[in-house]
Amino acid sequence: MVDWIVSDGLTDYAEAVAFMEARAEAIRAGTAAEAVWLVEHPPLYTAGTSARPADLREPDRFPVHPTRRGGQYTYHGPGQRVVYVMLDVGARGRDVRRFVQSLEEWVIAALGEFGLTGRIREGRVGVWIERPEKAALPDGTPREDKIAAIGIRLRKWVSFHGLAINVEPDLSHFDGIVPCGVTGHGVTSLVDLGLPVTMADLDLALARTFERAMAPSATPA
């Protein structure tokens, strides 16, 4: 069983990290169930283990939280569904790359509930949406916009951190960073794409598609 937790309002980032770390330890000890926690945060930037200082364009715009998850700079804020996954990766094959792929597949399946086709691109972390109506990049590469970011950390084969999916955030807030270190492409959201999707709609789509993408292996490693 996986506990499905939805928090109303805006969740303090430091408190969220403390909760995740404690829950991950309890899962590893066998004293708590796995959990998926859905939150929104006040506007802030996070810096992953690969963050480059030059990618923080406006260091005084919002609070900046160094974090030990993988990846570079990301933005969190109202209108963005942050999905923290505290799951036993040991029961899912002990394959970190495959676990991240499963998270990507989960996001793509949830977006598919709204008729969107999410894409995974080599060298560009996250889930992307093709934007043929926008001008191509100077080298002719078709324009794509990121709709979801992914960054996890493992402790004794239990994951925490997770996903951030843009429902209706203020997209101008991403201007203060180079999101995930990727230039040239942009950032989008479900509402920006013309879909009248609410946070509750996305939560239902995530719940419907979770088991298919994230079920434990039949024979844990």
C-alpha cells in the first residue's frame, strides 16, 4: 500500500524536506508505508547537485534552497503540482535509471489523460511538449517547452524529492533561472496550452495512472 497525501495551501520547503527525510528513514526501517505527497510551495528556487551558479539569473528574486537531489536549478510556486515520491526503489529493481524512466512514463500517462503527448529528450531532463506553432531554434531544431521537471534522491534505496508539473504557475517566475540548465527551449503549463485543467483534475489523473507506471517489481532485487 502507498499512502496518498494531498496538502492544501502552500507548504514550506524546509518543512517538506524534513518530512521526506524522516519518512524515507521510516520506510527503510519498515515502520511506515511508502508515500506519494502532493503539495504546492510558495515561490522559490531550488539548486540540485549539478546546479551552475551562472544559471541563477536573479539570485534575489525568490528564496534559493540548496538541495541534494539530482539536477540543476528548478522553480516551485503556486499553480505547480509538486509530487514527492517516497518509494522503495529496492522493490522496483534497484535500477535508478529505470526508476526515473518510470517517473517519466507516469507523467506522460497523466498528461495523456488530457490529450497531451509528452516527450522525453536525450540530454534534456524532464517531460517536454512539442510547439510547432512557435519558431524553430536557429539551428533548425523544433521548439519544445518543458511541462514537468524530475529530480530525485535515494537514501538506502528509498527515494524522495520527485516531480514538478506545471498546471497554472506564473511562467515569468522561471525567468530568474536557466531551468534545469537548458537554454533555447521554453517552459509551458497545462493552462498555457489552452487546457482548463485544475489541480484537482491533475491529481485524479496522477492517481489513475500511478499503479501502471510505478508498481513494484514482481520479484524485488
